[in-house]
Amino acid sequence: MDFILGGVAACGACFFTNPLEVVKTRMQLQGELKSRGTYQVYYRNVFHAFYTIGKIDGLAGLQKGLVPGLVYQFFMNGVRLGSYALTESLGYIHTDGRVSATKSTVSGAIAGVVGAVMGSPIYLVKTHLQSQSTSSIAVGHQYKHRHGILGLWRGASAAIPRVSVGSAAQLATFSASKEMVNDLQVFSEGSWLIALSAGMISSVVVVLAMTPFDVVSTRLYNQPVDHLGKGMLYRGFVDCFSKTLKKEGMTGLYKGLGASYFRLGPHTILSLLFWNELRCLHQSYS
């Protein structure tokens, strides 16, 4: 049941934040491997990207990749949050009754690795759909073909560090923040505002830790491939990371940071809030 509750909570958050995921994907692919000032800027900021995509691609363009996005969230976060909930219920993330930063971080990272491997094929399809646009505002490689079975796991080398780092930061911060807010007794015991507050703190940490990995992941999944299925721009995670850093600087790794927070922030807050409340609801009827 923990796995199902985690998946349902993430799907609920995805439905509201998918347009932000489309914007984030486009901004991360814009100016790929080009120095600032040497490429045409179609999306100046988050709000301009929203307006441009809505105007050129239509409102449906802002919900591109919604179906694979929902499937990805259900499987990836179902496994990730379900695994973490299991370790939490068994007491593995606690030391002397308190949340252990080390244990919760390691548990979150391991849960993230398992979820990333499960969800990688769906994330690839989602990224390709969300990058597709009218030629006048197209950024990144525009895929128009089918994938073989093995090709669906291309980019997993970036997905695993991306999700493991994000998962470790998110879940460890959420557990510790929830405990801290409880100790401060700002809200009544069991209040949904405790989970909301903890989710808000967690969202900031997640975005700062995860964005460089998110940029690399998006680019690896979306790069063109040769007839053998090998990437034509990057050999793997380390190559993409180093090339982006060399060509675009540190700002290249944080490209679309505003869009990342507008997407990852609400998604983190909503998914953790829904997850916490669904677990409480389930426990009350068990």
C-alpha cells in the first residue's frame, strides 16, 4: 500500500506541475553547448516561456508529455516513496528515536536509485515529447522516431545520480524538517500544516542540489543518436557535465533554475503533502 500511496501522491502533484516541466525542459535545452550571446533566445524567462509556448504551440503544448509524465511519477515515485516509507516504518532511519541525517540520506538515495532505474524509459519518452515544438521556437534535438527496447534506457546514467541526489536531499530534509516543526509546536500535533512546512523547506534544498543533474539528464535523454544508438553530443554523464561546464560555465548547469524551482518546488511540496496525508488516512483506517 505504501508504494501505491506514493505513486498516487506524485501523480496528483504532476497533474498541476506538468506545464512547468515543459517550460523547464525547453529552457534547459536552449543554447545547448553554446556560449552566452551566440544563440537565439526564444525563452527569456519562465513567464516569457509560458507565454511563447502557449501562443505558438497552443495551450495543449503546455501539457505535452502529461500521460507519460503521470505514468513515470506513479512508477518512479511509487517505488521511491514506497521504499523510503518501508525503511522509515521499520525504524531504519532513526537513531535513539530521532531522525538520523546519515541514515535518512542514504535511505533516500537508495530509494532514488531503484526508482530511477524503473522510471528511466518513461522519462525518456516524456522528455522527447516535451522538447517537441513548432520549428519557429524549437530548441534541442527534435525526435520523430520510435525506440528499441534497450534505447529506452539511454540516459539512465544521468537519471540515477539525478534521482538519487534529489531523493536523498528531499526525503532526508523532509523527515528532519517535519521532526523540527513538531518539536517547535507551531502547529497542533498531526496537522497537515506540519507536512506542508516541511515540504516547503525540502523544496529549496532539492532544487539547489538537483538542478545541475537535471540539466545533464535532460540533455542526455534528448541528444541525437547515430545509427548504432550512440549519443552524438555526449558519451555519458561525466562527459555531458564537463562539456556543459566548459562551454556554458556554472550558469549552464543551473540553466532554467527559476523554471526548476517553479516546477520542482510545488511538485515537492504537493507530492510530500499528499503522500503524508494519504499515509495518515490509510493508517487511521487500518
